[in-house]
Amino acid sequence: MIWVAITYNTRSTLILIRGSMTAQWYVHDILQPHVLPLMHPLPGANFELDNPWPHTARVSQDCLRTVTTHPWPSRSLDLSSIEYF
């Protein structure tokens, strides 16, 4: 599995995820070093997330309290913006 974040003028590092992702790993290796530094300088930006367990776990939600999140159904008929990356 891969993880990447994109904005209107930049993108994050492409991260390769091997094996299962836990909520603690998601917070420690994705949210804190990549998402929060990318989101804080972008006022009004939304962080889009689907519904796997690491995204919805309390530790992840607590970490994301400082940014605006936008829930995205994992099986939505509308493609998420990352599908076009």
C-alpha cells in the first residue's frame, strides 16, 4: 500500500507501507511527520480520509483535532482527488 498527500501547490513524500498499519504507526509515521506540517500553513485546507480502522481510531482522531478533516466514503462512486495523482 502507498500513502501520499497532495495540495494545490505541493505534495508529500510517497510512503510505502508494508504489512498492516496500526493506528499508532499511522499517527507516528504519517500524521505527525507529514500531514500536520503540510496542513498547518494552509488555512481552510481539508484533510480527506476514508474509513479504515487506523484513520478512525481515537489516537488518530485526537492527533487530527488541529486540522479540518473531510470524511470520504471508502467505496464512494465519486473518485477522490488522489485517484488522479
